[in-house]
Amino acid sequence: MIDDDSYDPLAGAGLDTLAIRTGHVRTAEGEHCEPLFLTSSYVFADSAEAAARFSGEQPGNVYSRYTNPTVRIFEERIAALEGAEQAVATSSGMAAILSTCIALLQVGDHIVCSRSVFGTTTVLLDKYLSRFGIKTTFVSLTDLDEWQQAICAETKILFLETPSNPLCDVADLSALAALAQSNEALLVVDNCLCTPALQQPLKLGADLVIHSATKYIDGQGRCMGGVVAGRSELVEEVLSFIRSAGPTMSPFNAWVFLKGLETLRLRMDAHSASALELAQWLQQQPQVEQVFYTGLTDHPGHAIAAKQQRAFGGVLSFRVKGGREQAWQVIDGTQMLSLTANLGDAKTTIVHPATTTHGRLTDEQKAETGITENLIRIAVGLEDIKDIKADLLRGLSAI
Ligand SMILES: *Cc1c(COP(=O)(O)O)cnc(C)c1O
């Protein structure tokens, strides 16, 4: 044992170690697994302590809308993995996006957002934030000139996901970070598809990272949650809003996510390896017209993805020869893959974006973002790759 209180065994630790050990200080019970604190409130020793806790003079728990020890471990772990000063957990990925916008923006402010973000993000910005005087201009994820032209004096946030879902377009994070900085705007990156195991946007100059923990951080499709990570001065603003508005993470969900994080890097590598193999296999199938996956060397985003990501992730899409009818035949011809819009699960999922996840888009918006009727998205899970291929072959043979 090193007898030195200042010794930090996690200083300089690798990603897996941080994902497994950050933030848990064992209680007097000596528990090995992180404890689950299912309590809404906390008891004070006397009135003076209660007063000191409420005033903030004394650190400590007051109420689980403000702090919860299990949620705090999750927040510290995400901050460590993203290389952030601080993180704050939320009840869902959408709650993380909403809380960030409300906390950091006011009436008259402007957002520039990639056109190929999660569908509900588009609805939130376009339909709801606009009602409160916060306008959004949507631009092509990959066209730096379009980002530049959309920026105006009121622009406070540049928002994007990379790679995009389902077409796997890739944005150059360093270039966008420089653009944000020179315009005194914040670069906010939804890092849900990569997770910090594959991509750390803060290290490339982003100001905030957002996750839907519901996806790969859980990894087994059980719980809803989200998180915002970055510099303390920004995260504190978001935290303050969350404490006032209430979209806090459930301690039970935080505990499930902690278990998910322990295997995050292993899972992301396995998802990525299987997705690459499946993408290459799909390219050889006669019923397939085009495959979209950043791991393929002929994908337009491949070079940037190879530079800023550790691996290419688990989501891919492909166009079958034909239209909606053929795409539906392929999907309905599979028997093992799960027909669901979720992703980031051990179970492989398959979906028809044009009539589900992107069904709300107008025909014009679909054309603009490449969501054609013959497009199928797959979020490759952790089953044996030979079985995933065999099931897809059943689907392809149905055409
Ligand atoms: C699912 C998802 C969200 C929303 O997260 P919820 O946890 O469902 O609220 C946001 N961004 C991306 C990229 C997602 O995939």
C-alpha cells in the first residue's frame, strides 16, 4: 500500500480502467459493486447541519433532484471518459439536449444545426425552441461553407452528430470547433453513436458533449438516460437548470449505466468489427445497390472518421435495388433481427427509416438528406456475425 493521501491510482489511467473504477468511494460496508442509493431525500444530524447543507456552505446531499450518490458516480465516470471537467446526468438524451439549449440560450439567440441529426432533435429545435424566440438554421453536416454562411451575430450554438444516422456522413470536428471558436459560438456534439470509447469530441475542440445513455452506454436496451459533459462553467449552468426543472436521472438507471460502462470499450470494438464485416458482405450481395458505413474505404467520410475515431461504430445502412416494396420485403423476410428503431443494443436491429424514424420528413427533406424508400438501417449487435448474415440473407432472398 502506498501511504500517501494525495496518491491517485487513476491518474493517467486508460479508458477501460476509468470506465470501471472512476467515482466509487467505498462506504463503511466495504461493498465491491457500486451501491444503488434509492432515496429521494437525506437526513441531517441537526438543524445547523440542515441549514448549512441548504445554503450550500456544507457540501452533501439534500434531495435527489439535486444530487444522488449513484448518479454522481455515473457523472464522474462520463466526465473522466470524455476528458471533461464535469458532467451532469439527465432523464433521457432529449432532456440533455433541451436542458443544454434552455440553460445556455435566451430569446433572440440562434442555433446552426446539422440537417442529419436525430429526428426528435429537429422537432425540438424547429417546433418548440422557435416558440421561445430561439431560431435554428439547418445545414449540411459535411459542408463547412454552409455552416459558415449560416452563422450570424446571434449564433450561440453549432449542434451536430457525427457520424450521422443512418447514412454515416462525417463532420470534421476540429474544423467545426475552429469555426465555432472564431465566431464565439459553442460547438455541441451529440456523441451518442460513437461514445467516448470511439470518439472524444472535447479533445478535438468541442465545448460540450451530449449523450443519449439509452443507447450504447446502457448497451442492452433497458433504461432511458442522458448526460452533458464539458467545462465546469458551462455544465454548472445546465446543472442549475436541471435542478430547477427536474429532468434528473433516476439512480436506478444510473446504476444500470455504470454496469454498461464497464464493458463499453469491449462492446464498441465488437459492434465495430461486426459492422465492418457486415458492410463488406452486403457490398457483395446482388440485391444491394449501395452500402453506407464509414469503415468502408470508399465512403466519403472514411478519411476523417479514421482520423478522429478509434473505430467506425455499429450503425450502417444500405440501399436495396428497387423501392419501398423491396426494402420492406427484406426487412420482413428476416426472422431473428429485431424490427425496432432502437440502436446500441446487444440485439441487432433493422428498420426502414423513410417510414419510421424519418417518416415525419417531407418528401423534399427526405430527398435532401438521402432518406430514400429503398434505404434500410441496421444497428449491428453482438450476436455471432454468421447468424446475422444468415438472417439478412433470408431477407435479401425474399426480393
Ligand atoms: C436516441 C437518440 C437521442 C435521444 O435520446 P433519448 O434517450 O431517446 O431521449 C438523441 N440523439 C441521438 C443520436 C439518439 O440516437
